[in-house]
Amino acid sequence: MKMKVQIRCVGRVQEPWHKEAIHMYATRCEPFGGFEVMEAKEGQSGAQNPDVPRAMKTEAEHLLKNLPDHTYTIALDQGGKTLTSEELSRTLADQARAGRSVAFFIGGSWGLDKTVLDRADMTLSLGRITLPHSLARVVLAEQVYRANMIIEGRKYHK
């Protein structure tokens, strides 16, 4: 079952090994429809006294730009629902069967603006620990790959 997945996130990945890991999982996901990463510019990056609400609103506008209405959206947020890998795979499979693409949102250092959280069909937590945003992308990329392997009944998930 092919599914179109986007990971829409704020900021750029700096660590080379994070980039390599995300690329590796994207390559592994190609037979399943792949996933693409869309990076939105950080609002007021580097400003000494940033206007945080305005910056978050700008980030939200970039994350939501050109998002098709039928897309099932999942916002990553520490206060979100925790799912097992099997539950995430069922969620993605259900959307693929319904003919919907899936977009995940990962915020910047201030998190996600309320407009993104309000647009989300689901809010997902990767756990109670705090992860750097670029590492959260790696974890999410791996989970998208794992979900595809579970859906296809392939040997990866144990």
C-alpha cells in the first residue's frame, strides 16, 4: 500500500549524522511511496528579544502553506497522545486506505503555534522526554519506516 507522507518542520537539521539518518529512512521508504521533508524558516531566528507569539505565527503560516485540505495532519507535541508503533502503523494505513496523504508537523524551539495544533487531526507525543528537534525528525523518520514495514508484514519490527 503506497502512502504519501510529509514531515513539515521548523528550522534546518545541522548535524550531518541527523541528515544522513533521515536520508537513509527516506530512501528505505521509497518503495512504500516515500516521504518528503519540508523545512520552514524559523521565525526571528537569532533575534536577541524575539516576539515569540509573532515568530510562532510566522512559522505556522509556513508549515500550513499549500497543505491540501484532504491531508490527515499529525502534530508532534509533548502533550499529545502516545502510540505504539503498531498503533501508528494502523493510523497511517487507515489514512492510506481512505486515499489521504499524511503530514506530520514538528515545531521549532518554541513548539507549534495554536493554529497548527488546531488544524491537526491528531496530536502525537514521542514520549515524555525532551528531544532536540532534529533528533525528533530522525525518530519520526524511523517510525514512518517501521510503520510501513508493519503494514507490509515485513520483518523489521520485532
